[in-house]
Amino acid sequence: MVGLIQEQHPDRCRLFMQWKQMDWPVMVDALNRLEVKAVPITVFVDEHGIVRNIPGRRGDRAEMAAQFAAASFEAPARGEPSIEKPDVAGMNLDELKRAKAEALIIKGDLALLAALNAPDGAALDIAIESFRDALEHHPNPGLTHFQLGVAYRTRFDSAYRHADDFNKAIAHWQKALDLDPNQYIWRRRIEQYGPRLMKPYSFYDWVHEARSDIEVRGETPVQLAVEPSGAEFANPERTFTLDDEPRENPDPEGRIDRDKEGLIRAQVIVVPSAVKAGRAVRVHVLMTPDQSPRVKGHWNNEVDDTVVWVDVPVESGWSVDKPYLTVPRPANTKSAVSMETRQVEFELMVPEGLAPGTHSIPAFALYYVCEDVDGKCLYRRQDLAIHVNVVE
């Protein structure tokens, strides 16, 4: 038996296998190359490598497995492998475009698979460029949009991150799902980072228990290259819940000096990238010190925590589950400064009947930051714009 997962982060699968003491091979299809729409599926492959049956989701797999195990299959006739070259000269324009798109997709797949095995900025760039170019020619671009989203998210999770990679990943996954709304795998990828109201379950609530159980056995848990975020731990909810603790705007008159030096770079990601009125989105705010030679920003860990305030327009019908959020200073460091990415997540409820279009919700971050390791330390504010795309 061989397992197959659609997971984008293979090390999370390895942790789960260690926890459950699974000892069979599991392959990773992060790109959904099998074009699986729903799981689980079972594929019966004989000893000659021939697929004999792929039963439907409601098929009696136990009975089919017994019949398959009892059957005998003749070895197929083997000939010299050959590659049929396409007749380019006989193709019309649409066929040529499709052939070019398919070649670009293969190039992108190979580059991304190489990058998944060994992080490589050049390979990630090639994968993204190949999928982007393929979209210009492919008549059925849903899968290519999904794979391009995987490539952007892979680069976001690497040391070669570009500023807008996470946003672009969400946007392309949304385009893929719009083209095929019945695609379970693509929908789950958005739900993984989305609001609690759209979640079918908590995606990674098992991680803490797994680590604890593994350590009790005297083993060291598999290290995760990318820790799951709050959205990935969050449990589903049926109603939109608000923080019942009274909160006050920490800078109501906007008197704190703005971060004109650009010491901290902030990214705002809204999931899903398009939402209907009366539904919720989850907002991810990532803040990273600018390490360019001109700026050399560092977090100041000797004062107070980082604060984010969401100034939601309640009078317009908007709601936010947590208007006041904090990011604690690192607890495991004695350094006065640090350069980690700090993240907060919160959810917004879009008012019923809101007109389609892009709506902006104001927010801001307050933080202590230093210019270089031994430079001047400052208290700064950065205004944030949360753009919510409302569709019909």
C-alpha cells in the first residue's frame, strides 16, 4: 500500500505519520497533478503497474479489495518505449497554444517539485513564470491557477519570499475555485487560511497533541519548516463571535509619529480574496523589519508588545471579532533586538446588502523599533488598509 496526500507542507504529514506510527510510504501531490476533486479515493494497481480500478467514493472498497487480491493478471506485452512527437505542422492555432501551455506546465511542475525537495529561489521563479505564461494559452486554466497559487505559497514559505506572494496565492486559488466550484481540494486550500465560518474542521488542531504524545514516547517530533498559523488551528464556528472585553483605541487622535523611515514592512492578506455580502473574511497582517542596507530595521524587545488596532466602521454594519490585538515580544531570547516576522489574524463580517466593490477598513500598528542593532530606538505607528473585495 502507498498513500498519497494533497498537503502542501510534507513535513506536517511526516509529523502525523510519526504520531500514528505509520510505516508505509506516502507520496505528496501538492500540485494536484492527479486532478483529484475529492478524497479519499482508492486506486487498485496490479503487480505489473497497471491501474485496474478506481472505485467511486461510495463503492464497497473492502469487497473490491478482496476481489482484486484474489485475481491474477497477465503481464502486458512490453515493447521499446517511444515518444510520439506532436505534428506541429498540422496543428491549428488553438492546438499550438494548448501544446505550448502543456509544455510550460510540465516545466513549471518540474521546477516546483525540485524546489519542494531542495529550496531554490531560481527554481521557484521558473515555476511561477512557467505557470503564468501557461495561463495565456491554456483553454482550461483552473488547474494551472491552482498550481500557480501553490508556487506562490511555496515561495512565501521560503527564504526567497516576495512581498505579495501570499496574496497572489490566495487570488489564484480563488480563480481556480471560481472556474470549478466543486473542486474539494482547491476549496480546502482557501478554507485552510480562511475565517471560522467557512471551515469544515480545524486543519491542524492535532499538532500539539501529536508533539506531546511523541515526546512521552521518548522521541523527538519531526520539525516543521513552517509552523501552522492561527487560521490553521482555528475551529469552525456557526455564528460570528465578538470579543466581549471592552477595548479602546490606543491612538484615537493619531498623534503617534508614523514610520516614515519604513523600518517595518507590513503585508495585509484577506482570505478569501472575494466574498459575498453577509459573510466573513479572515485578515492576516504580517510585519517584518526591513533589512535593506539603507534601513536595517530591528524590533526593540526592551519595551512593550506590538499592538494592532482595527478601526472597523460599526455604524456601517461592519463587525470585527478582535479589534485590539497584540504580538508579545519573543519569550525565548535575551537579545534587545530581533528580526522575526510578527503576525496577527482577525476576522471581519461584511454587512448584509453591501454593494459589490472594494471596501477599505482602516487599521494601524504601534510598535517599538530600532534603527540597526545599535541605532536609535523609536515608537512608531503604521497605518494599514484592509481591502475587502465584495462580489454579487
